[in-house]
Amino acid sequence: MSDARDPGGSAITEDHLLGGRVRLRQPAAGPRVAIDPVFLAAAVAAEPSHQILEIGCGTGAAMLCLAARTPQCRVVGLEMQRELVRIAGDNVLLNGMSSRLSVMTGDLLNPPPRLSAGVFDHVMANPPYIARGQGSEPASAEKAAATIEGEADLGDWVRFALIMLKPKGALHFVHRADRIDSLLAQLAGRAGEVVVFPLWPGEGQPAARILVRARKQVAAPARLAAGLVLHEPDGRFTADAEAILRGGAGLVL
């Protein structure tokens, strides 16, 4: 990890994902990338010809990981915080992916006109985990925007994702396990072939995060996958988790 400052004077760190295959600049203060976007990207079964949209892309971690794992796919990121859009654009250039990755400023409640509906093979998102009016307000506005729902609630995120998908396209969310009921309720009657993939912190421990995939205009039953155990008893990542976090392996949902 290295430290620098952006033109506005804010501290920026440069970190690495996928064992160094992805370089990521991000603000030193405020919301920081953890493992969630890496697992989100690993859950997207993209092919080289596919177009993918990431809603709320932040500094671009998930889209960069997906593009590194799937050469030739094209990814568009949508982010409402202009400073994060600027940093994400810098990260796209830093990783030499400007020919197939782009980032635009916009709100899912008022998306940019140039973002066309119904054209994406996959839509992925790591939406704010905390419902409005729940939990404590973070110290910074940037962290609040990343962790607490604003004007757009979870239903708005699901609706927008489905609007942007092609028929039979796939939606992919990473979310808190304790909001599984809310997420499944939003998908009911709108998408099918739902798969819930738990991320278990350790053997015998309740899941804190889930990956959820659903397909537009597909009528197939839901399925609970075996999921993945993240940590050994000593706290180290399991071999399967390391294969994703450092090796860039994909997940089969």
C-alpha cells in the first residue's frame, strides 16, 4: 500500500486486489474496500462478449476485479458521488482498461440519458446495507452514503437493476444476511432462478453476508447454495477464499 494526495488535497492510498493484478486508489478516510466487492465480481459468470453494469461502483473495485478475471467483457460503472467517479476513472486508466471500462456520474433514481435500459447481460451491486432510520449515522457523509440507504431504498435498487437487464439477464447483489427477507421480497414476482449463496465467517458460524443471483423473465425455483467458509479457526482465509481473493477464481452459484 502507498499513500498520495489527489489534486484536491485529500489523502489517497494505492492498494492491490487479486494478488496484485488490480491496483486500486481509494480515499484514506471514509468507506474503504473490503472483501465484498471481490466476491461480488467472482459471482458474475460473465463471458468475453458480455456487457455488465455495476450500480454504485464507488472507486471501481468490483468492476476492475471482474474485468481482470474476464478479458474482453465490457463494464459500465454508475456512481452518484462525483469524487468517487473521478477516482474510479483514474483506476480504470491505472489498470490499462479504458478500452472496455467506463464510469459515469448518476443516480439510479435519475440515471444519465446515455445509459440505455435492457442492454446488459449482468447487473451487479453492493448496495447500502442499512435501511433508512436504522443504525447510527457514520461520521462522514461519504460513509453514510455508502452504508445507509438514501432516497433510493433496496426496492429501488432491485427495480433499476431489472430495468437495465436484457431478458434472461442476471442480477447479482452482495448484502447483509439479516436482510435476506427484504431482498427476496423485492425479487418475488419480478425475477426467478434465485440463488442465495451464504458467505460463512467460519465453520458453524451464521452467515454475515450473502450473494444473491436472480434472472429476469425466468421462471425457475429458488435455491439455497452450500456457500463458502471464509476463515479457518486461526483466522486465516480458507484455501477456497484465497483462490478468489488472490487467485481471481470465480464462484459457481
